[in-house]
Amino acid sequence: MECFIHSDKKFFPEYCWFEKAISYPYEAPKTSFTFKNGKFYRGIHISLKDRVPIISIGSNRSPYQLKNKFGLNENLCVTPAKLHNSTVVYAALISAYGSIPATQWPCEGTVSDLNLLWLSQDQLQIMHLSEGLGIAYNYVELDKDTIIVQDEDYSGPIFGYISTKGGYLFEGNLPLKLKNIKSNTNAFTSINEYEALNKLFLENPCGQNSLKSWLKKMISNKSMRLSLINKMSKKSLLPNNVPWKIIDVKVTGNNIY
């Protein structure tokens, strides 16, 4: 087995809080990779049988974020996948660590290069809490013909997380696309996370005079962040004719939102 270098700054950068916020959705290998017994391997090195495949539209495709959520000692695997007839846009949310996260958005004819994250049932419960299930994101089952699985022979159901509030309308009548998630559509304007956060700051400065001071306030003051999310919901848009169905799931524990 070929082992990646744990200290590889590309996949495990040593971000400060500000860099973490503006660098979303972080770097991800183009190949399959595995966390196994505290090591980071290229390829598939655990059984995927009985695991739940989750389409990773944002940071859940990145080793950096998966290490933050699970640690390297949790055995898990990520494989490449292509998402058809949807792109990835900014959600009408701001996370506890200060990023504007992603959500899936229907777009006929679009193909997006993404990943599947294969989780055990216990890991899925951790993921539900990290996604703010029922508050920030709904757990969904995607229509079967929308995902092409690569590196693994699999034809079962595939799941994901969709923003409860839809996409955020910075301008115009469509959300903005995440620049760092590759797809073949030109129907959406693309910007990176820093640009998205700066736009949101300029719309809602909350008495701050710089993006950095504003972000620090949002991260440290939960009530201010939730108030901003409430404001964002007034400029949000839910998609129509969606290629997924919401699954009613109950989860207990500390919800990140």
C-alpha cells in the first residue's frame, strides 16, 4: 500500500482560524484514499461493504476536514464520483468555523467532479451532528441516475446533505458556484470562499471594519452568527424539481449549529 505523507501540507495544512475559514472547501486528492489505523493511504484499503456512501459536495471530500471531524484513527474511505445534473453553490449559511458552506443545486446537463465518503453507521451519526442535521442540512437520498461511482462496483443507494435554506443570492436570481469545485457548467458565476465571505461581510458588516475582525466576531459569538444566518435566509432560494428525497432521521448529541 502506498502511504501518503501525514505531514503533507497540501492535504493537512496548518491553518490558523482565519485561513481555515477562507480556504474552504480545501484540497482533496483526485484518487481514492483511505484513513486506516492512523495512516493515510492512496487507494481503497478497507472493505466498503455495509458502509453508507455520502456524496461529498464541499469539505467532506478533503483529508483536512475529515481529520478534523473523525481523526486519522477512524477507518474510512473516499472514492471519486461524478455528479450529474447538479452543480455546487454557496448555501445560505455560515458555519461555526466561519466558512460559507456548499449545497447541491440542480442544473440540467452539468457534470461535477466530486467524491463519495464511505461511513460506518457510528461514523454516520458523527457526520449528522457535524452537518447540523435538520437545522442547517437535510439528509437526503439522491436519484440513482445522478451519480456515477468510480473505483468501486456499487449500484445501491447514495446519500447526501442539502441545505435546509437553499442557496444564497449574493446578486441576481441564482446562487453563486464554488470556484474550487470543478464542473462543466457556465450557467453560474463562480467565486472562491474568500470572495464569498468578503461579499457577505460588505453586505452585513455588523459594526466591523475588516473581514478578519468580522469573521472573528462571527466565530466567537454564536448569537451573532445565528442572527446573520436568519438575515441570509431572507435572501435565500430553494431549488425546484430536485433529484433527491429528504429522509427523516433523528439524531442525539451536540449539533454543531
